[in-house]
Amino acid sequence: MKTFEEYLRENGEVGHIQSIIQSIVYISGLPKVKPKELVITETGIKGIVQGIEEELVEVLLLSPDKASIGERVARTNDNLKIPVSASFSGRIVNPLGEPIDGSGPIMGEKEERSVFQKALGIKDRVKISDQLDTGVSLVDVMIPLGKGQRELIMGDQKTGKTTFLLQIMTQQAKKNTLCIYVGIGKRSQDAKNVEEYLRKMGVFENCLIVFASSADPASLVFLAPYTGMTMAEYFRDTGRDVLIVLDDLTNHAKFYREISLLSKRMPARESYPGDIFHVHAALLERAGRIKKGDTSVSISALPVIETVQGDLTGYIPTNTMAMTDGHILFDASEYKKGRRPAVNVSLSVTRVGNQTQSQLEHKIRRALVERLNLYKKAQELAHFGFDLPLKTRTDLNVGERLEAVFDQESHTIVPKPAALILLGLVLHDYWASKSIDQVRVERTKLVEAFNKGLFKNIEASFSKVADLVSLDNLIKENEDLFGKVLYSNILTTSKIKEQVERGQK
């Protein structure tokens, strides 16, 4: 940026600070200033114009440094801009685009982009048709997401939301998607935890962390998601798909409420300002699948909302549910049962993700929903403690093994083809006579083999499934095993039995 004196000479207007309320200052003497314009004090503190009154201008300061009454202020005649470049990948920056990871300045040629951009119109968008592979079996199969989708992640504290998001970032970063994690009003330790996880998974160079801690001024916390989205738009415009995680918008709303109350704006429901819906909607609308020449690129957004005791009727949860393409609910009761991820499938929704699945995958999902519903009914009967009929015992057996397959440790990534193979083993009754512990061991063994590249021919086309001889043969003879049986046979009980019998012989 230019200096205060240079801006003063260019614009010929000088203001003076009349009053200060925490990070908000009121300035007189800037008659031509515009909303959202960037101003600078003579000590170098930057601020954004939040409101214009008859005699005073309300400015939100973007620095923890203290301004003083009577200090001079100059206009810049420009909006707030941040530096962006490909060199930001693999770094941690604050909402002003300044590195805070201790690795020195960000080198390379940079350009500047305005933080408060308007979303592209409908004519620039295309239909979401490609699935976003999350690496989490339960979501990929039961609640599929699409590239360019805005899916709300919601749930109580400590129910595994951040771990789930990091698993998605890992899987997408491996596919060369640029992943941006925006920490909004979090502890400084949280940024380190995210970095350590991504480094351990070997994908940090394809990720970027924009972080504003709870100790930062409210103005910087408010700015964080806009900075993250601006950087996402830059990488999108270079031709890369982007995944952005906004963790979390509940904190963002609270800090914006603080700013609004200090500004003496009229509070609405739960004391939030009346424009909070517009603030979040304008932000999330910038995501989506966008035309780029003959192809398309996408920004997939995963905003996070924290609920209290599973209450979905709060002001912020209902607002964000209305402006997103579905939601995934993390249930505290499922978490206490040991489910990982603790997703409540029956209360989770994906409005555009279903259109990214093939007809076969739709059939599989419907079959799994039916099996899981039967499992829940069987569990209710089992609570009475009397002898269960054979069908009910079978439903319990299948349901327990489906849960074992869907359970996933925090550092385990399961590609969708591997998830379909695992579910095929369950639906073929391959694990019917084995204990849950054996199922978990063999599931882990198969996923490790898949991630080591032993199923490359299956990853290219997983419309086929193997003869089910044994898990060891499944892993060792992957070149031949997966080309023999059409995947559609997975839902035909008579053919399943024939395949198992041939395998046993």
C-alpha cells in the first residue's frame, strides 16, 4: 500500500477520529467516502467503512493496534484488497493475506483482489454433475456430495466435525484439488492441529489455511471467510477445483453480532443483526460450479454450524440450512455410541449430490437404506429380550456388519470404489459367519491394500465386482478377480449365492 501522506495528496480529504468503541471508530471530515472503502490512519492502521451518518463515518479497524482521538485519517478511494498467488498453497495466513506460520514471506509474483466480491450470475454456472469424493464411506454412499455443492456441516461440540472435514480435505488434496481451511475465531492450537494432521497425511502442500484466532480483533474474525473465499476464487480462475471449509459460521455470526451491537444497530432474533442472513448468503453464493471455456471448475463449500444439544431450530442453523444445498448432521448420541463419523443419516440431506450418482449407485443406496431401517426395527425388538425369529437375527447380523464397514478412524481414508467393494462383501453375506472384530480387521486389510494401489484396475472402473473366494485372494489376485461379475448382480440374491458357492468350491 501507499503511505498515509500519498493517499492524502491524491484524494485531498482528511478526517479526524472523534470517538472510539473497541475496534470501531467514528471519523469526521470525509464527505466523499463510500461504503466498504478502505481508509488509513496516520499511524498506518487500516479500516473499512461500515456506515455513513450525517456528520460521521463509522469505520471498522483491521488491526489490534490502538488508534487515538484526534488522529488523522485519509481515504484510499479503493476497497480492501488482499494479495493472492499460487505461492499461498502450503502456507498459513491471516485474513489480510499475511503469513503467520513463521516460514518467512510468501515469494513469487502476486496480484491483488477485492475481498468483497459479488457472486457470479446464473449464466456463468453449470449443473453439478461430478461427485465430490470425500474418502468417508458413509457420506460417499449414503449422502453423496457434488463438486460445487454448498453442504452444511452441523452438530454439537466435540462430535467429530473437524476430523470429518480434514478427511475430506485429505482425499480431495490427493486429487489435486486446492483445499482451503478457514479457522474463524478458533484457538491458536487449532491451527497447529489442522496443519499437523494435513502434514501427517502428506497433503499440506495442496492446502491453505486462513486463520483468525479468538484473540484477534472482531474485525479480522469477521473478515476471515471473505479472505478464504477470495483466495478460492483466485485458484478457481487458474483452472483448479477448490474445496473451502468454513469452520465455523456460528463464531462468525457471534463476532458480527458483537460488531453490530457496538455500532448500536437494532438487534433482531437472539440479538443478531437483521442482515446476518444476507451476510452469510452473499458469502456462500460465491461457491458453485462455473463455466471456464469448454469445461468447468468448481468451488465446493463446507460451512460449519455448531448446535446446542442437537437443537436445529436456532436462528443461525435455520438461516444456513435455508441457503445451502443440504446438511450433514453430527449426532451427540451417535458419537457416544462409538460411531465414527457420528452422522445421523436419517436427518441428513443432500439436495444436489444425488444427481451425481449413477443408477446403479442409487439402487445400492436404496438397498442400504432398507437394510439399515430393518436393522433399527430389529434392534427395537431385541430390547424386549425374547427369542428372535431367523429373519430378525439376519437383519441384526447385516446391520451390525454395515455399521462396522461404515465406522472409520480419523486417519483412515476410504476411496469410494473401496467402499463399494466393502459393502458388496456385506451384501453378499461374505462376513455373515464372522465376528465383528474379524470384519473390522479384514476391512482394514482391504482398505490398506486398495490405498497401496493393488486395485488400480478397479479404481478405473468399479462397475464390476469380484468372485468372492477369500479376502486374501481378493487382494493378491486383483488383476483377474474384479472383471467377472457385473456389479448389478450385487442386489440379486440367487446370483449372490451361486457366486459364493462357486468361490467356496
